[in-house]
Amino acid sequence: GILPVVLVLLGFVGMLIATYYVCNSPVTRDASSLLATSVSFGMMLTAVQSLSMLGQISVSWYSPWSEIMNVMKLVTFDVEVLQLECLADGVSTISRYFVRVIVPIFTVVLYLALYL
């Protein structure tokens, strides 16, 4: 049950520690630490999202991988995982599509309103 999730979280913490040591190596010491950390985090996020795309293939994954793939759905921001249609009965397909289109736009507008 919970063991794969704990292992994924420990792996994530391990990656953060490795990123710290890579960013403070003599090679990257001259470069901006913030730039190196940002690039490392972006590459790690891309790798995790690529792994989560494997979960969308219609293959029956066995025990440790099925839980990992379920956790990876959260990283790809799959709205279906939250099952919001359970909150409101009879939500139409058009309404779900509208929410999927509006939420990213609303997020960008909210970000701009808060930080500009």
C-alpha cells in the first residue's frame, strides 16, 4: 500500500540532495546557483512527467508500479484524479471541458494579479 509512495518521496528527497551537491560542485560554482537549481528542478520535473505518461498506456501495471503511476498522475495535473464531478451531480461534458480550459487561464491571471 503505502511503501511505494514512501519510496517515491524518499527518492524525491534524494534527488534534492543530489541537486544541492551538483549545484555546489566546482564546475557550477562559477555559474549562478539559482540558475543551476532551476535547471535541475526543471529537468527532474520533465523526467517525472515523462514517467507519468507511461501510466496512461493501457497496460496492467503490477503492485509497486501501479501505485507509483497513480502518484505520478498528480504531477501531470490530471484533473480527473480529483473526481470533482462527484461534488456536483449531472455535470455535463461541456462544463468539464469549460473548466479545463478556464482553470489554467484563471491561474495565470491570478498569478499576474498577485505579483505584478
